[in-house]
Amino acid sequence: MLTWRLVLAAAVGSLVVLLLPVRPPLGLWVVNGALLAAAVADWSLTVRPGELEVERELPGIVPLGTEARVVWRISHRGGRPGGAAARARPGIRVRVADELAPSLGAVTRRVRVVVPPTGKVTAATTIRPSRRGRFTLSEIVVRVEGPLGLVARQGRRSVPGVLRVYPPFDSRDEAELRVNKARILEVGLRSAQGRGGGTEFDSLREYGVDDEFRRIDWAATARSGKPIVRTYRAERNQTVLLLLDSGRTMAGRVADVPRLDHAMDAVMMLTSLATRLGDRAGLVAFDREVRAVVGPGHARDQLSRVTEAMYQLQPLLVESDYRGAFAETLARFRRRAMLVVLTELAEQAVSETLLPALPLIARDHLVVVASVADPEVRGWALATPAEPSAAYRKAAAVAALADRRRTVARLRGLGAVVVDAPPGRLAPDLADAYLQVKATGRL
């Protein structure tokens, strides 16, 4: 492969031919012959790409929207004698090009380094992914320039690697706050709102002025000769199943983020919260068919298992089969559970698909339907139009909100708990609904 230095040398040689006091053909042959000899000599002295060891270091897992580093390590692995002579040779000029996908947001995917004859050199770039999913990297192109810089050898190297971009867990801090609050309530430091919460017997203790009269255990009081009350805690080892819709309605964007990604954040928060409070959480992801299933569990790695199962999901532009998803869920998990359906409350889709299928699960399970509301639509509905197009937009927004309210009312009429919250509030509001269910013993 020719380089720009050879082209520059040919251009200079052309000027030399014009200045030499010889006939043009003879001067041209002399210059071209000299350039050809230099290029052949440079080619023979160029290190073959196969003699270079190329490694790529990937971060493995990167949350969407965060930064990470991709590192390349290049070393000369042989082909020439070692010793002082090898160390005295000049470094090897190398260019490396990696096949990083555009959505990884790499600052650069090409680097130029000088590799010592007996050493190793490291180069790196920063990535900031803009899309979830699994990225499989396979090849790196290596180009080695000759000592004179007139020619270069180029080859492809197989350097397999996998980079996984997970959905961002934006509500992690909110989950931590709710875990701490729930634990404080369990040890008896209850707020006025939470006093008496829980349905599972915990222990007996002496009566206090803030205790409810109905909590007195009369048998224990008679034995001890002083008032004794029962304390309760929220039941544990209950089951929370998250049914994640990845059909066409979840492809819409709210606050410039797909509805599916808002739902994934809620899935991660509820999984983290439930498992840390002693309950079992699982996942069923579906569109026209079930795409992923994670059985309920409360192990420490349950959040990782759920995230791993759903991070590659992309909305499929088809109608979701709620009946099929519910039937498979009931077949797999028969124990009474809190079934959380994360979907979009579009009236037509809900009326034609979700509402007819809801009685399958509402009879034996506690059903929660959660969705992210678009604040921009609410803003259009409340705005004062200043032109005809804005008036039409306001009318459409008012109608859409009315349809949504009717849909919510119909779902609640079938016994479902509905959480319809704006971006940033879906996960916390869903977590609060879960804690309320536990405090009132509805499971």
C-alpha cells in the first residue's frame, strides 16, 4: 500500500527531472527507478501486521448515557533478532482502526502509535453509548508503515469482544430511600402514617403511649401483669411479577426517551426494592410472544438477572398479545402474586387487547397497571392557543387526556391499581404503590 510520502517524493522527482540537463525520458527512468528501488527496500523492511500482537480491552457492561474507555494494546511479538541491536532500531509506526459502532459514540476509532521494537504501547478512546443492546466486535485493521514511510502493510486481525449497554438505572437513589424507610418502619420507628402497618406477627413488647389499643395481647398481659402489645411487620416472601410490554405502543418517545426505557427503569427499581425487602421478584417480557422470562427470586443477583434478560429488548411494531402473555404467566407461576403490567394506556390498544384479557389474572392476583404519561400533551391541553394550528393541537390533547382518564377508570373498575405518572416519577410512584400494598396486606 502506497503512502502520501511516496506521492510527495514522486512529485519532487518530477521537478528534478525538469531541472536535470538530460533528455526527459532518461531522467524520468532514473527518478522512477530510484523511487521504485526505495519503495521495494522499504516494503522488505516493513514489519508484517501479523508480527504485531493487538489486544482490545472492553468495559463489558456500560449503562446507557455514561462514559467508558476502550483500550488497545499493541506490541511487537517477534520476527526479528533481539538484544541491543533490536533495542537500537527505531519504533514501528502503526495505525489501528476498530469497528466500533456509531451508536457507541466513540471519540475516535482510529489511533496512530509508535511501537518500540521490544515493548508495548497503549492507546484508548472514550465511548458514550446512545443505544441499548449487545455489541459484538470482531476485527481490527492494522496498518504498519515502512521505515522510510513510502509504503505500508495492512491486515485484519481477529480480536473478538462483546460490549453490553444496559438501560440506565436512574431511580437507584429513590430505591435506596424507600428501602431505608421500610426498614425503619420494621424496627418500630414508625411515622404517624405508617403506625400499625404490616400483617405478619413479629414480636411482643410492653405497651407504649403511642400504641393502638387493638394491638394489646390480653393473654400475654395477664401472664406478665402489665400491658403487652403485638408488633407486626410487612409480610415477606411474597411474589412480584413484572410483565413488561415491548410492543408497538412502547416505541413512542416521552421526554425524548422511548416508553420502553422508562418502563425498564421502573422494572429495575421495583426488583431492587422487592428483593431487598425479602420478597421475590420476576420478569416476563412480551410483545406478540413472550421474549424473556426470569423466575421469581430474592437472591442478591436477581436485579442483575432481570437486567440481563431485558437489556436487548427493542420495541417491535406489532400488537402485543396480552392474553397469550397472561396465559403463559399463569401456567408458569400459580402462586398468588402482585402482577405489574408495564404498558401504554392508549385507549384503542387497551380496549382491544388488555381489557378483554385482564379478567384472566384479576380474579386470583393483585393487578397493577403502570404507564408513563406525556407531560407535553398535558402542556398542550392547558395552553392558550394563539393560532389555528395551536387550537387544533389543544383540542387533540384535551381529547387524548379524556380518553386516557376513561381508560384508567375502566381498569380500576376491573379491580386493577393504576399508576399513571410523568417521566421521572413512574418508578418512584410504582414503588410507593407496592409499599402501600404490603402495608395494607392486600397480598
